[in-house]
Amino acid sequence: MAYFNHAFNKVFIGTGGFITAPGTLTNEVPKGQFTFVDPTTWAVPGNLDPSTTLKCPLVLVSGSIYQNDKIGPFHGGYKESVKSKIINPKYVTDFYRVDPCPLQQATVSVGFTPDTSALADDSPKWAIPGQINCAPDFICGQTYYLRLDLKGSPILRFLSRNSYFTAGAYTGCCPADALTPTLVDPTIVYIDWAKQFLNSPLINAFIQIEIFDYNNVSLGVMTKANVNDAAEDWNTYTPEPSPATGNGAGMYITGAYVDTQFGDCTFYPTDALQAYLEPVKIYASEVDYNGDPCAFASLCVANTCLPIQGSGFGENVVRELILSEGYNQSPFYTGKDLRIREITQGYDVTNTIDRTAQYSRYFIKHSVPRFNNPTGTFDNDQYLLEIVTKGATVTGLDSTGASSNTGASGDVPAFSTINVVSTAGLEPGMTVTLTGGTGTITAGAYILEVVSSTVFTITLGTAVSPVTVTLAADSVLQAENSPADDAFEGFMLSWLSNAGSGCVTLTVYDCPNICTPPTVFD
């Protein structure tokens, strides 16, 4: 049994990497780095790598996050390194890594879109199975109703309830000489629906809409800011005078909400977080004038991209760090006089974690058995150690100034160097991959070589020889941290295996596949 039904948590900041240098003492571990030390010498043992033969108990250590060791003349010890209990590898019960995942907004397809045009009849994307008519005929003299429901934390914070809006689109009077109702261009129905949605203050802050017309051409992305702009395509659209039966239009409705965030200076751990992390959920259905979606075979609706909550954000990590430091008797000041927070080094906490970044985290769960206690009962306190590493990917780097290569065009010989403009977000030790341009670009061929925090080059790796590539102005650079944590992962698995632990594998919780809605028809 245990005194608590959960593990005691402690956070270690390891964004600067894993120290393997033998003999490093605990007071020499810098801020942002972590390692293991021998509890008999309090120094890093030798062979702290994947080939280790170690199996003895060790202590996990990371550098202090604070700049000053003392607050005033008496209170001190703040620069003392952060340490775990002694970890016996035989009592490690779990070792896993949680990778950061980007937030994915919901996208719903209504009618004939690039997504619904390619769906099979039995696709699980259909919101209402069996209702797959994406190009119904719209006739004159009728009003067609589309109901849009928005749910999730952002909506609840806005209205204290979920929100909905029903738009009614009237197709206009029939020709005076018409004996039967005539077909109208379905595009005007979708435009009318979209404009009503984006003019409604109940929902317009949470969505954006892209219309596809009768000829399968996008009319652009409609938002509450531009919906009434007279120059936009949806406001200048000329309807098809003689539409054919079975030709449809459609639209994408995408969640597009951005919540308010406060800077580090006025940050409070109690600031609302759910609306920032949770995407809006979107439900659309054609209804009759009574609002009943089941009264007839309605227009097709497909879940093009399901909403996925992001993970690994600095917003979560900084709160976990504040809680951990509070257990260490270093509380984060949350009163009214923020000068006290500065005095008590509270801003060292928010300066350690970038709240806009994403982080990978390792978790080591171990137990500390107590074989002797007053009750004579075997106790098994559990500890969950969280190691925060900088596993975030830096994307969207500026490569508009990328040259084709430093030598002749055509074949790029091994070790040739390609220069780019931006260094935003890059740090020494990161790896860069390059996509875009023409020709053949081999994955992993380009390795970032950081010269300084402002100068770097991308060099063709030795494994590829040669490749043909010409960089375009819209080439995309993506940088991510090099697998510096491989040494830590390899050591942990060998250490656990050597000791005969029941946990000898690393479980990785990575991200689901990211969904990108198609933008053009096949």
C-alpha cells in the first residue's frame, strides 16, 4: 500500500541536454542540464552512455533555475541543484516519453468540396452515415436552413453555454413565366449561409469559411473581418444563369479561435488555459423550418479534420514547474504586488520556460520501498520524475534568400553549403531539413551546422552523393533538435536492463497524424 494513491511529482529542467562527463559534481550542473550522480560521491559516474555496465542506484540531478542563491541576508540555498530520491533501477516501474503535439482545428465540409468529392460512400468521415448527397438541387422560391453548432471550452468561456446559429438562405422569386420551379446556382445559397454565420456575434469569432462555387473554384477564405468587403469574390459573384442538375457547390467551415494570453510580467497560474489549448468543435446540419435535421434527407456533411487538443505547450509545463517548486518550498508569488514576485525570483520560473514553445518530456516512475516502519506494513511510495527537454520543432523559417548552392547549378556535390537568411528560433545542436524547389531532395540530406546564434549553414550530409536540387524562393526550412537525448535514452534502457528491472523499454506517446484539408479538386 501507499500513503497516497498517486505518485509524488517532481520536475527537472533538461532543455540544455544530458551531461555525461565523468566527475561532474552536483554544484557544477548548469541551469537547464541534467544528469545522474552516484549518491556515494555526488559526482557523475563514468560510462554514462548506452554501453554502460552500471546497475547501482543513482540520483537524478538538474541545475537550479534561480539566478541568486540568497533572498535577503538570511534565506538561501536557492542555487542548490534539484535532486531526486535515490533511484534503484530495480524499482523503476515505468519509463516513457511524451512528445509535443500541435493543436489541430476542426474543419467541416458542407456540400460539394475537394474533400467530399473524394470520399467513399462508407467513409467514416460522413457526419451522418447514409446522407451523402453533396450536390442536391436548389430551386427558386425556397428557403434552405443550415444549423451550425459550436462546442468546447472557448465557447463555454464566451457564453457559459454552447452556441448555435441557424441561417436561412432564400433563393429568390421564380420567373413569372415559369410553370415549375427552376434550378438556381447553389453557390448563392452557400454564400448567404456563410455571410449570416460570419455576421453573427454569437459564432463569428470562432470560425472562418471557404466557399467553393458551382464551377469548383474557391472564392477565398471568409472571416468576420472581410465578410462585408465589397471587393471580395463572394460579394461580386455572378450566379450561373442555367445551372445543371447534379452540379453542386460547398464550403469548408474551420475553427479559427485565438484566446487572450497575458505576458510573463502579469502571468498567474490561475489564468484560463482550456480555451487556449482546446480547439472549437463544429457540427453542421441542414434542417427544415422547424429545425429538425431528421425530417428529410439533408445535405451531406463530412468531418474533414477532427479537432485535436495540443500537448507539450509551455503553458502546461510552467504550471507543472510552479507546482514542483512549491513542494520544494519555493512558492510562486500570486498576490497583487508583483514586485514581491521579482524579489522572490518568481520570474526565473517564467524565464526558464517559454510559454509559447512546445517541449518533449520524459517520465521516470520509481518506488522507494520502506521495509521498516512503526506499523510493520510494507510501504511503497511512488515518485514520478518529469524531465523537460526541448523537443519542439521550429517551422516556417525564412528561406526566401536561399541560394541554389555555393557552386555550380545542377549536381550538388557532397559537403557543398547552402546559405539561408533567417536564424529565428535556431540554437546550436538543432537539425534542419529542407523541402521545396525542384529536382530531387533527399530526406535527411541537409544537416544544420550552427556557427553561432545568428550564423549557420546547411550542409549536404555524407550519406547522400550527389543529389540534383534547385531551391525555390518558397522553399521551406524545418528545424528540430538533434537527438541529443539518445544518450540519455540509451543509458536508461541499459541501466534498467543491467539491474534486472521489469521496465526495460521506452514507451513513446507521439502525435496523431496531422490533417490538412485539400484545397483544390482532383
